[in-house]
Amino acid sequence: MEVAVGLVRCYWHGRRGDGERARAELVSLGPVWHKMGQALAARPDVVGRRWADHLRPLQNESAPFPFAEAAMVMNDDLECDCRDLFQFHDAQGNEVAMTEDPPAVGVGSLGQVYRASPRRGPHKNKQIALKVQRPGALESVTSDAALIRGTGRVEEGLGGPRSVFREVAEAVTTALLQELDYEKEAQNAAEFAQVALEVPQVAVPLPIDA
């Protein structure tokens, strides 16, 4: 019900020409709908030029979440205080004091990136990109994927046509679930780095063990 209400509000704001509020409603529904907006922004043939214009800013904007939330995610995954493992830096590479919140240097619909350096181990003091998943992203995507697939089964049961919107939604949810598997992403990056060794013009950042 919450998703349905949010989509109605998004549609209402968009019809009134308020693209900013339409985007805000869509983003508030979670990563699936944020990505849906990004995908549909590139399909004016599906949503029309006006809606494509409303949605296009979603391709370049994502709101960061507080470092306190990012720290909770890292602490749970690492089973220790992330600040004990990493020295955080600002966008220019300067050290951030333990009493201050470091800024995210990159933000997306599924997570954000911090500049940091391990405090110990073989990569001690080497600056790295630390990617943190947005809190609740996996649960949200999994729930919305089930909702979209369930809607599709109802449509098929009623003999209705397969909608373009559902095709886009299913493609988006499948891609998002793959993106949320950071271990698989690290494995793919390592494999791509091996292939790229034959192309000296290409540099690939390698994942490291925490």
C-alpha cells in the first residue's frame, strides 16, 4: 500500500509540473524505484518527453546517508569499530579526526564511498575507496522485487499484456540484487583486473581484505 500511495503522489506531482517533488516521492520509496526513475528517464518513447525530463536528474543525484548509519553497517559487518580499522580522509586526502564525521566522496542509490586507509596489515596507510551499502537496501530491493513479480503473475493470470513498465522493473530489480552482492562485485573486479593486464592503458582498482 505504501508503494502504491507513493507512486500516486509521484504521478500527481509530475502531472502538476513539479518534477522535484515527483522525484522526491519516487526516491523515498527505495532503491528499486530510484533506479526505475533513472532507467525510464532514458526512455521518452515509453514515458513521454515531459516525464523523461522530470526523471533525468535522478541519473546524477543521490542523497547521502549519515556517517553514523554507515558506521553501524561497517561495525556490524566487521564485528568491530570501523574507526579502529580505518583512518578516514576527506575528499582531498586529509585525515579526518576521530571526533568528526568523514564526508562521503561518492554517493549512489545503493550505497556510498569513503576515502580511508587501513591502520594495520599489508595495506597500512595506503588510501583506499571504502564502499558502504545503504542501510536497508537489500531488504528493500528484495521486498520490491517480490512485489513486482507478484504483480506480474496476477497480470498473466488475468490474461493481460506484459507491460513495458514491468519489464523495466524486473530488469532493474535483477540488476540491483546483483549489485548488492559486494563479494561477487569484488570477485568480478579481480577477474577484470587480470584481463586488463594486457591493456596497459587501463588501470583497475583491486579489492583488498579488511
